Amino acid sequence: MSTPSNGMITLALSKGRIFEETLPLLAAAGIEVLEDPEKSRKLILPTNRPDVQVVLVRATDVPTYVQYGGADLGVAGKDILIEHGGQGLYQPLDLNIAKCRMSVAVREGFDYAAAVKQGSRIRVATKYTAIARQHFADKGVHVDLIKLYGSMELAPLTGLADAIVDLVSTGKTLVANHLVEVEPFMQISSRLVVNQAALKLKRDQLRPLIDAFASAIPKD
């Protein structure tokens, strides 16, 4: 495991909701990102501090960048961290942002309760295979997992799967596609993750950042 050199602090973020909801936390630490990721083609964005930069990566890649030293710290959803396994990462804070829930959903009219009671195998489509496997194992339900990377809602509608396991925020996408949320089972929010080597080598720079984030966490 390495850590970025030359005294620069690198923060890994993904575009979208996590980026937007991290901005007030950065502001609490006196850090302002100087370019809009939706308008800039740059993947490394400068801030008002010469020793802090932001790298834009896919949400699923944030833990990997931090683990292997491509970034000193990052913000990632609990869902992503469980799937990643969290190896080599220090997770000091639940930032209480980008909140949603992990749920099981099925097409309208599908008797989910009967399907899982009968002890028969059901087919479940998800990109969160580790989370889904553990959830159904805890329930004693046998499942065949089908890994998908997008458009989960199509799986029950086309007969590919009986159910999906996916993130739900408002539930509007499910309703629009004639699906029903039948089993919310895990609350999800985003965490601050820190490279363990960086925490030792750059402690004087990182600790004030972590403390500022902690003081600015939104309350429920």
C-alpha cells in the first residue's frame, strides 16, 4: 500500500449526489473546489488550498483508490464499502449524507412472501451481490444471484429474475416501472475513508480535515 507523495492531500469523490453533499463538509474545513465537475472535463480538480486536490472517480472505485494510495481519503457509500470489503481502509466517520436504503423489490402481483416461505429458490438480480447473499442467507432463503450493472428494474419485468436488490431513495423509479418495494433491510449513508499509511505519514494535515468533517456532519 502506498500513499500519494509530495505533501499533496488527494480526496476521491464521485460525481453527483455524494459530490454535492460533501461540499458543505469541505467548506467547514475551509476548502472550496474551484471547478464544477459537471462542466469541466478535468478528472483532477483544484481547490482554494494548494495542498488539497479532488480526484473524480466512479463511486465503486473510491475505496480502491484510497486503499492503494491513489487518494489519501475519500467518500463512499456504505453499500460500496461492504461490496469492496473495506480492506486497508480506516473509516472514522459516518458522514450522514447521500442517505437511502437497500431493499428487495418485485413486480406488481408477485407473491414475495409466499415465494420465500416455500423454501424454493428465487432468482435475484443485483449489483450488490455480497449484500444480497448475506441478507438472504440470514433469512434462510436460497437464491440464484444474477449480477447486473444497470437498469435493475428490467429484470423482473422481462422474467430474468423474481426480485431485485437495489438502492431506493424516493421509490419513484420502482413505481414508474410497476415494481413494489417489499423488504427494506439496510439503511445506507456515506462514510469518510482514509488510507492507513497516509494517516500516519500525513497526520498533521489529515487530522484537522477529519475533525472539521466531524463537526459539520448533518444531524437527522
